[in-house]
Amino acid sequence: MPTTWLVIGYVCAYLLIAGFFLIERFVRRGEDTKNMGRTGFDKGSTTVISVVMGVAFILVPLGPLWNALRIGPRVNLWVAVVGTLVGVAGLVIRYKAFSTLGRFFTRTLREQPGHTLVTSGIYRLVRHPGYLSDLAIFIGAALAMRNLVVVIIVLVSFIPAYVYRIHAEEQMLLDIFGCDYQDYQARSKRLLPYLW
């Protein structure tokens, strides 16, 4: 029988994933933002992201089963609490990124009519807050499930996938905005302020 703290962790993980979907549903505006059509800029990155998201959407909710079958060691309670807080921060970052970028926050890499370089709001701090939010939400949810195998699989799949996506997106933005984007790169970091 799972302990109360374990059940609370499960509920937190499910709420983080539900929050991700709620923001997707209610904050993403415009048909172009939902378009899954690929362009040459994409370089397969949307497919890679879709696969790792699919894995997470199956793997993380099954955390209680993994724990019941004793597949992998459990994550410390305090690490799970920190993971939950990281996931909540990810939801806030995602909301701010969607709100700031508006109709330019698309699911695939594409140039849109009237495309402008947005460097205000949360984009002053990092160039890719949407990707930062995905990482925070899903790593946080995996930690909340308190299963080390789930955490490792999420980390090992998400980090390279998002590094590849960022590389493809930065090339697209350089092609579209040229020197303006180079200047923005010089004064900002990709995901973590002051670090990377």
C-alpha cells in the first residue's frame, strides 16, 4: 500500500501534466500556432520532440505502477518536493512564454507573415522559455513520481531532443532575422540565465 506522501507525489505529477495540457488548450491562440505542418527549418526536430513527449505522456503517469513493481529505486521525498516546485515554475514560465510570444508560439519551426523578433518579457531572460518550461514540467513530474528510472529516462530523452530543437530553431531565426538575432544571442542565454 503506497504511503500518503507517495500518493501526494503522484497527484502533483498528474496535476503538472494536466497543467501542461490546460495551457496548451486555453493559452495557445490561433490556428497557425496549432499547425503541425513541417517546413525545411524544422529538420525533423518536431518529430523528435513529439516522440519524447509521447514517451513522457506514457511513462510518467505509469510511475505508480513502476513503484508498485519495485522497478527502480525511489527518489528522496525532498527531491520530489523540489521537483514539484520546479514543475510549477515550468507551468508559470510556459504561460508567460505563450502570453509574450502570442501567435508566433508555434508547434513547428516556421516563418509566419509579419514575423517579428520578440525580445521582451520573459524573452529578455532566455531565448527559449517554452523549451525550458517543457523540461521543468516533465522533469518535475518525473521527480514527483519518485521513481529514479522514470527520472533518468525523461532526462536522457528530453535533454538531447531539446538541444537539437534549439539548434534547429536558432538556425531558422538567424536565417530570418540575421544580425538582429545575432545581437539578441550576444545579450541572452538559451535556457538558463547567466549559464547557457
